[in-house]
Amino acid sequence: MTKVIVFSAPSGSGKSTLVNYLVEQGVPLHFSISCTSRAPRGQEQNGVEYFFLTIDEFQGHIDAGDFLEFEQVYPGCFYGTLRQQVDNQLADGQNVICDVDVKGGINIKKHYGDRALSVFIQPPSVEVLLERLVNRGTETPEAINMRIEKAAYEMTFAKDFDTIIVNDDLEAAKAEIYRVVTEFLAR
């Protein structure tokens, strides 16, 4: 039976690095394709990176209860995961990765139950997270402060996930995530 792996983490926790490591190791996982109401950027293509919807189309899916999870990131900009998209991927024989925020991760786990594994990637501390975000050099101090506040809030949900991987040593975190995910898929 195909399965769903849900990954959630505060920004700067190393989630993308760890998820990409699993894919590079040949773990049979496929990313879910989310929806967004924002316009495509650069070379993004509808149905590849995202399904690009108008705000009205997105609202129609919300009203119909079609989303496993969704979030309005800022006014007029929504992101969400359609239940039918994930179900289609599962039916096509794909194990599906959902890379979502903590509340979305909890909702997806509730929907799929034992068919889903929810993984929370946690930084060793808020202080280490702050250092990582500062060292990235990609954001203003105000943006970093907003991310830190959000991270502290998100970390309060870690207990609601099946497993927590603390990314304080990247090689150890890679080994742990590989073990946890491959054991789950083998069940």
C-alpha cells in the first residue's frame, strides 16, 4: 500500500535538506503538487510546481471542502493541498511527500491515519535557528524576527507529530530520517 509522509518544520530547521536527502538516496517518494493563488514565477508550470488557481477557484475548493489543508499566507495569496491530488498519486502507486505547515501536517495525518507518517523537523533551539537564519543573509532583521516568533509557536505543535527529528547534527539527522521513513514504508 502506498503511503503519505508529512514533513513540517520551522523555517531554517533543515527540512528541505533532509527531504532532498531521502529523494537522493532513492527512497520511493513523490512530492504532492499543491495549489496556490499566486502567479507563476520564472519557469514554473501549471501542474508541475503548483496548480495555479484564481482566488475565486481557490475559494470554490475551500467552500467545497476539497483541501486536506490550506493557508492564506497573506491577503489574496493562498496555498493548499487538494485531497483528490494526493489520492490520485496514491492510486498511481506513489508514496507522497507533503511538505506543509504544522497545522496542515496535523490535518493530513488525521485524514490518512495509519497510512500517514508525520515528521516534525526541529532545530536544536530557537537560538540556533536564529543563528542559521542570520547566517543565510537572505532576510531583513524584521523578517528574521517574524520567522523566529512563528518558529517558537510552531515548535509547540511538535508533540502532535508521530516523530520528532532534532537537526543538531546533519549526518545524524539524515541517518534518523532515513531509518524512520524507510521502516514506515516497509510496514
